[in-house]
Amino acid sequence: MEIKYTGDNDCIYAELSGELDECSAEYVRISLDDLLKNESFSKSKLVLDFSKVSFMDSTGIGMLLGRYNKFSKQDISIYIKNPTSYVNRIFEMTGIYQIIPKVC
């Protein structure tokens, strides 16, 4: 799993690449938590780009929900962007879009 961060105005984009599963969820969790702890982080939106995520399991869903809770407490909105058809199906089945909106 790799994560590339870019930002503009009031938003930071995190492009995830690889498999988001039991082996990589901890890495993603730590990376996103470190982003939140960064004193220079002053954005109000985090967009997670899933266009390069080839596989995801329930551990990934749990990690996402945990980050949603943590970022929400800091008034930072999280959005999902460009999920692959496989990942999109998982998000739809779990109802994650009711919590973390999908953006185009």
C-alpha cells in the first residue's frame, strides 16, 4: 500500500494504491493519524482517492470508520473519490456512503 498526498486551498487529497487489508490497514491508519497530528495541517477536507485500490476487506472498512470519527472530531470532512468497481461494491454493500460521502 502506498499513499500520495497532494493539497490545494482547503483540501488534502490522499491517493491510495494497492490492497487495503489486514496487512496494510495499520500503515494507512498511522499515516492518516500522523497527518492529523501535523501542526501545519489546516485543511477542512480530506479526499481519499480509491482509484488504485485493487482489494479491500473489512479491516479497511473499520480503519475508514475510525478515521472518520477521528477527523470529524477535528471538524474535518472526509470524502471518497474514484473507487474501483470492486471497492465501490463493498462501499455500497456496507452502507459506508451514508457516513462518508462519495464525490466525483
